[in-house]
Amino acid sequence: MQPSPWKPWYIVFMLTLFMVLAFADRAVLGFAAVPIMRDLNMSPSEFGLAAGAMYWLYPVAGIAGGFALNRYPAKWVLTVLAVIWALSQLPMLWATTHTEVVMARALLGIGEGPAFAVALHACFKWFEDKDRAMPTSIVSEGAAFGIIFASPVVAYLIAGYGWRTGFAVLAALTLLWVVVWMITGSEGKVQTATPRVAEVKRVPYPKLLLDRTFLGNTIAGFSVACGITIFLAWLPPYLLKGLGYSTTQAGWLTTLPWLTSIVLVLIGSFVSQKLIQKGVSSRLSRGWMLTGALGLGGFSTIAMTQLQPGALQLLLLSIGFGLPTLVWTLSPAIIAEVTPVAQRGGMLAVFATVANTAAGSFAPYFMGILVERGATQAQGYATGFMILGALQLGVALIAWLLINPEATTASFAKTSTAVTPGEAAPAQA
């Protein structure tokens, strides 16, 4: 029986909700930062350490979850991850010490580690390569939707009912998604590779991991993940303590960078997909577009730190965050494009895990130290965001030099094991 033509887009919708909840579960700590630091007597650096604890188990969980896709259906891997997120929120209902918060966030990292890679892999199983940019961008922007929907709601719950209520509500919503997904979710059947790697069965993992295109995308992803983890943990307190906005204003203003991300990523993904469909090389239509967005975003972030609080500063702040997030749509598409189908899930997991772990393990903590050591909190934040912008500018140039999908697939074709005539492609993608 053929699936409904709308089924792929229903799956995109459910995977987007999956990412909405994933990032809402991550971001609730940032929304509750000020009352948590007050009630649990945490310093900024201690809070930064707690925010970064989510990434301590990322490497093990992320890579294990990605390679589990070679053995188990994506539907059930997604289910297990969402259950872990929900359970990880519960200790926050009674936590009274810094250690308890750290342990709860570390548990969240077990479920979050593979989430992005698994969701994209599940999406790729419903769309051919030339049609993937838009559905991939919608799923990846579930992160932005999560912040947009969660920010005003969580701010309202925290102001009216206390910060613990936010964690309880998100746990319940995540479990509700699990129930719906178990009933209605299913596995895609698209198993075809891109034409340049269609005859490639496997490539040795050292060659995959050390490939110039994979390395370029991974360092680009790392610099973007630095921005995302800093914004998740520190944007609400920055708006409150650094720029002087009220709690209600901060709840709404937090959504601006994520709204900007949605608009810019959807536009960028649409243009990239159209260029791919017209035969423009992937290096130009994907690689140059993502590195250009990263560089312009870094420049905007640096410029933002030179302005006084106001509309123009918020605009540059939003562009500085939103443009680089295009990397998290186009980089996975490039990696999926050049990687043999049987190894795709694992390589997407390595990309997301390495980028997120490296960034999340130190970026929130480093920002906390800068806030503590600044002459004022506002100056500490400004220094942190200036360093972030400079990092993204530098990485954009390096990634621009490295990312070359056409050269990568040509190299893989020379050294990999080819599929023999009549041999079926791997059953599990």
C-alpha cells in the first residue's frame, strides 16, 4: 500500500514538534536562570557550569544514538530520546543544590545528544537529496519554534507560579508527544544515494572523519553551536541584567533572534534548494551559502556590541544569531550528500555530537566567567558576544576553504568499496 502523499509532510510536522520540545526542554534553564541563581545561591560561573553539564555525556550518547540507527528504526530511537528528556525535567521539581541541577542537566544530555542527527536522518528517509533542503530547514528550525513558543509561556509560568512549574509543564508536553508519535509515526522508504555516491557501498571511517568537507562543516557547526548554547543559557539574563529589560519584556524579546532565524533559514534553504535543482554545484549552492551566512552573522554580532540598547542593537543581535543557524540546515545536507547511505546516520551523529559537545562544554561556562570578571555585567556580556562574533568570522573563512562536496565524493569513489552489479543497497539507511 502506497503511503499518502501528505505522509512525508506529516512526519516533518511531528519531527518539527520533536525539535520544538527538545529545545524548549534545553532552554527552560535559561528562562529560569535569574530565580534559580537567586534561590539556589549560584554564582554566574556556577550557573554556566550547570548549563554546560548537559554536554558532558553528549559524546557517548550522541554517537551511540546515531549508530543505533544502523540497527533500529528511527521511530523507536526518537521515542526513547523523548522519554529521557521528559524524565530529566522531573528532578528540577525538587532540586535544592547546584549538584542536583548539574545531574539533571547531565541526564538531559543523554537524550539530547543524538536528537538532531536522528531527527534529520528520519526526515531524509522521506525525501530525495534534491528535495531535502526545505523539509530539513523546517525540522531544524523546530529549535527556533521551541524558543518562540516557550519564551513567553515559560516567562509567564515562572513569574506567576515559580520556576519549577516550567520544568513540570515541559515534561508533560514531551510525554504527550511520545504517545502521539508511537501511534502515528512511521519509517520512510527512501534509500537512494546521490548520483555521485550511488555506486559507493562503504568508505573507511578514518577517511570519512578526516575528509576536508566533513571537517569544514564540523568546525562551522561548532561555531554556531557556541552561539546557540550561549543564547540558550545567557540571553534571558543578558536582557534582564545586561540591558535592563523587565522580565516580561525579556520573555518576548528572547523570541526575536529565533524568529529571525526561522525567516533567514527558510529563505536561505529555499534559495539553496532551487540552485541545486537548477544544477548549480553543491559547493556554491550549499557550501558558500552557509559560510557566507556564518561570516555575516559573526560581523553582526560584533557590531551589536558597539551599540547602546535599542532597536538597532536588537536587530543586529537577531541577525547575528539567525544567519549562522543556516549552517545547521545546509551542513547536514552536505554530509548526507557525500556519505554512503549505510553510514549516513553515524556520520550525522558524529557531526552533531562533536560540534555540540565541544561548544556546549565550555561556551556557557566561559560566558559566565566573563560576566563575573567584567567591570560591569553589561561589559562582561559585550566581551563574550564580541569573542563569539570573531570566532564565527574566522571559522567562516576556514570552512569556505575546506568545504568542497564534489572533491570529496570524487575522492571517496576512488578509495571506497563499490556496489557490485545486481547487489542491493543496504536495507537500513
